[in-house]
Amino acid sequence: MLQVHNLTYRYDETIYDFSLHVEKNEIVGITGESGSGKSTLLDLIAGFLTPLSGNISFKNEDITLLNTEHRPITILFQKYNTFEHLSVIKNVLLGIGTSLKVKKQDLDEAKQILKEVGLEGFENKIASSLSGGQSQRVALARSLIRKKPILLLDEPFTGLDLQTRIKMLNLVKKISKKRGLYTIMVTHDINDCELIANRVYNVKNGKLCLV
């Protein structure tokens, strides 16, 4: 289980105090107004920000003080998720590292993950030629190849048309269950949460409240 316990952070005059838990195979949705602290919560969990107090534990191990790269976490943002001059397969392989030498095992795994996200046959396409939904599928594939069990989604499907967004949300739900992930999704749209989340929190006055 991923557990966030009384994790506090101060920004200007606001004191945030976050507590939540995520079980294996669960998707937890986080909603709230712009500026309410939704992304602040993800940044704290990912290690981009340092809390004033409280702790984050995963499988009973305290990860609060771990550097970002050592946490069992990958994060998918709304924008700038692909390198547009590179091929799809190279974008995915960047999830493993920047080495020019690619092992056959890694290449085979990248192809399998692209198949999993619905992009079989797109390996050699240049990222700049993809649609918005396809680009986010590439970004999701790159997140999956890192083999990190905690998946953080920071409004990654905002700006996509409704039909594409629903497809992406259902894809996340399917993959989260298949891979046994612990997923937290930040979104301004409660409908996204209602579609795939097991539990939904609203950020209000610096705290998380169950919806």
C-alpha cells in the first residue's frame, strides 16, 4: 500500500496537510479548483518538493527522504511528454536511459508495451507526426517501461477531445489493473474520476476530503 500520512507543506499563506492511501490495482482521483494544491500533492509524492513534516510510505518502507530518481514512482504530465524529433520507439526507450546502445531485450519490451497501449506498428514514426492522443500513449508507454509501481497522472489528458480522453482513461484503468499499479490521477474534471477511479478526494483549504 502507498500511504501519505499528514504530509505538510507551506506555499505563501497556505498550509497543506495531505493524508491518503492507495491500494494495489487502485486508481485514486484528486480533484479541486485551480491552485488548490492538486499538483503540489503529486510533487511532494514524487520528491520534487520537500515536506515540512509527515511521511510517505510504500509497502511499509518510508520513502519520504529518498531522492526522486530512487522512488518507485513515474509521473505523466499534461504537456511536453515526447521528443518530437525522435521516433516512437526511441521515445519509449528513453524511459530506460539515454544510452545509444539498446539491448534486444529492451527493444522487444518496448515493442510489447507499444502493442499494449495500442501503437503496434508505430515504432518508426516520428513523434511530431502523431495526434495528441497518440503522443500521450507514447508517453504512457515510456512510463510503463520504467517498471515503477506507482503511477502519478497530472492532468495528462486535458486538451484531448472527449472521445480520445475516454479511450485514454479506459486504457489507464486496464493497464493499472493488469500491471498491479498504484495510481493517483489529478484532474479538474470529476467525470474523469467517475469513469475510472476507485476513490475520489477533493482538495479544499489545503486538505483532502473524500468525495
